[in-house]
Amino acid sequence: MASGRHGTLYIGVTSDLLGRVHQHRESLIKGFTSRYGVSRLVYYEGFDDMITAITREKQLKKWNRAWKIELVEARNPDWDDLAVTTFGFPPGP
């Protein structure tokens, strides 16, 4: 998730992507994402099991910012909010 193309990036893992996106967009959970306005889903990966997902999360968190940006832009060059364009959420603020 991101606050914008040049803003804060957030990497996390969840078993309920749509529920977690809703929590971030509505700032329902206080912490990093609400503090930095991270509410746009710009990239996601799906996994069959949580262990693999957590391993990938840890790998991505070690990457430098440029690598993360390349990863997002390879699939989402315009940094569209995938919660809106893919999952039908209403446009956010």
C-alpha cells in the first residue's frame, strides 16, 4: 500500500485482503498506516499459505525503495488504487 507515488510505502500480510484494505482506507486501526496516510492499494500478491506469504513479506521489506517502486510500476505503472479499479471500492480521499 502507499500514500502516493512519491510517498510512504507499506508492506504487510493478511488473510483477508479486502477487509484489511477497508481498515487502512478508513483508518480504523491506529498506527503506521493511519499516521502516514497509507490508504492506496497499489500492489498485491496472492499465496496459497501464510508461511510463504510471510517469507515474501520479509523479503520485500529488506528491498530498497527503488526496487519496490520497480515492482509496483511493472504491474501498475500509473499507481492506480487497485482497491478502486480492481475490487470496486469507492474512490478515496
